[in-house]
Amino acid sequence: MAVNLDLVSHVSGATLLTRAVELDKAGRYTESLVFYESGIQQLMVLLKKIKEEDKKQHYRKKISEYMDRAEKIKDTIKKEKDAGKYHEQIKIQENGTGYSYNKIFQHFIDSLLTEVYVEDPYIRNIHQIYNFLRFCELFVSSECAKVKKIHLVTGMDENQQKTRLSELAESLTVHGIELVVDYSDTLHDREIKFNNGWIIKIGRGLDIYKPAPSKFSIGYCNFDLRPCHETTIDIFYSKDVQMK
């Protein structure tokens, strides 16, 4: 059966923009902006393929409306950032899905980001170290980031924690990233700082995912499909973020 590519573009654009509006209404502006821009791009691709003038006018109007809203969101984010008042909150429900590290952090990664600071007392057990490894991979795979240093402060475990983190540090050096690990027996808070100004506080730290039923179950590899524990993510912006 032939696939109607125009219909695919429309459905894709509509889905993205529906999600953009949902996030917009929830006050999750940085996320909604990503969906607005992607959805607008899809509609613009579709517009070029449409022949009927009345349909073209309809899509031009919709594109204009969404572009206006995206510009207003950019202005809102900029004003709140400049005033040092930006705060965005994401509430992950029990068993919620769609919260891979890429989805949470990707839109805060840009060409100004060169250093990452992580305070998380529970990068100890093997699954927690794997979580941290996946987090580090974001900066290795990013096309725009120029991260040169990742600084981790965590609690100490007597098992193979140091060995595993040393192996990760060695692997990161191949990609031009220095991993510095410090240990604290009094650390409690969980906080991630980017030196481009973004501060992300997650109630459970990086350990937000529930165990997969088995290594061969859906969600074992793709964290967007892995159910999460209930937690809250608070996002702030500071011009003078302290990387320590």
C-alpha cells in the first residue's frame, strides 16, 4: 500500500504542535519551544507540496500563529533569565515514560556549554554508574556542545565504584573530556549545573528509572520507554552559576 507522504507530514507536524501547546500551558517553556520549532518546520515542508490556494492560506495562517507564539515564549524566557527569575518544573508521575536523559537535558546543551558539575550522592551501585555513563554520553554525542570537563561529587562505596568511574574517566579522555570525581560523606542534595547558566535539580538525582523486568524487555535499552519513579525536576537559570 502506498504511503501518503503529505499526510505523514501533516500528522507529524500536528502531533508535535499539539505537544507544544500542552507543554506551553504547563509552563514548560523550554521544552515547548523545541516542539513548536519542530512542528512549524514540518508544516513548512507540507506547505511546499500543497497546490490548492485555499489550503495554502490555511497552513500559512497556522504557521504564522505558531511562529508568533514561539517568539513570545522566547521573549518570556529571555526576560525571566535576564531578571534571574526563570523557573520551570516538570513533575514525573509514578511509572511515567518518555523521560530519557536526552529528553530532559538536550535542550539545555548548546555551544556555550564547556563544563558540567554534578552533585549526586548515589552514583555508587552499578546501575547508578551506568546511569551516569549514559548522562556523560549526551555530551560526547552532542553536535553543538564543547564540553571539556565533567565534575562529579558523590558518596563513596567500598565495592568497585572507584574502578568503574576510573574506567569511565579513561574512556572520556579519548573524546577530549576530563572527568573529575570527588567523594563526600555528607552530601545529600542532588544538583546538576551547566556553565551556560542552567541548573537542574532532580529529586531523585539521575536514578529516576525503575528496573527493567529483564535484559530482554522493552525499555531496557531505550530510557524513553522505561517507567520512572515519581519525582520532580526543577529548572533554574543563573547568569553567574557557580561551578562548585
